[in-house]
Amino acid sequence: MSIGVWTLEEEARELRQHMGRLVVSTGGRSFLAIGGELNRWLQSVDACDGLLTIFLRHTSASLTVQENTDPDVQDDILDALDRMAPADGGWRHSLEGEDDMPAHIKTVLTGVSLQVPVVDGRLDLGTWQEVFVIEHRCGPHQRSMTLHYQGT
């Protein structure tokens, strides 16, 4: 077995950081691809090599890196999450609607923060990967994310 390890940057460069905000509109229960918007923001701050942290500022939606080719994968994940936290689960919290408490549970399972390496100014995702906001609520929402890039 061969294992290769290398350093991406050829010369030492000073680290810098940038912060930003990305706001997206979701259409209800779905996956929303945001990799293109993230890459455009990285380009706008002249990112090179580093790390992008994305923090979703909500408790009823989440972030994930997942397959970007077959939409059946996304539908299967949404269905699996519905089975784990069904709307009719007898939840105590219901002030914001019957889909709110299940959305909170789904967010606990999937998370609100990601760290993605950046190489040559772009997200260093695999061939079949994309960054998604997962909207767990049935209706459309505005979702806000804080972006933090640290690198060269």
C-alpha cells in the first residue's frame, strides 16, 4: 500500500482571515446547494489555500456535504430523517407548528457547522460532493450563515 502526503503551498505565506454572511431562501423541506455561492465569496476575498468554516444560524435547518449527482440520495436522506423524527411523534414543543420540533431533532442529528478545506481559492470537494443547506421545515424560510475563511 502506498500513502502519499504533501504540502499544498509551495512557499510560506502569511495567514489572513475574512468573515462574511450568506443568506439563502429555501423552498421548504429540501436540500439547497450552496457550493457555488461559497466559491464566489471565496473568490471575492481572494482566498488561496486555507479553511472555510460555515455556521448556520438556525435550529431547524442544517448543513451537510453530500452527493450532488443523484437526487434520489437527497430524497432518501429526507425520508430517513422523517422516519427518525416524524411530525406526529407526540412532541411537547409545538408553538411554531407540528414540523418545528422534528426539525430541531433533525438538526441535532445533522449539525449546523462545517469546515471545508480551500485549495487554489475553491472548496476542495470530491467529484460527487456538494455543500447543502437542509431545510427541515415544510414551508420556505430565509436561512443565514456566518462564513469564516482563514488561510493564504
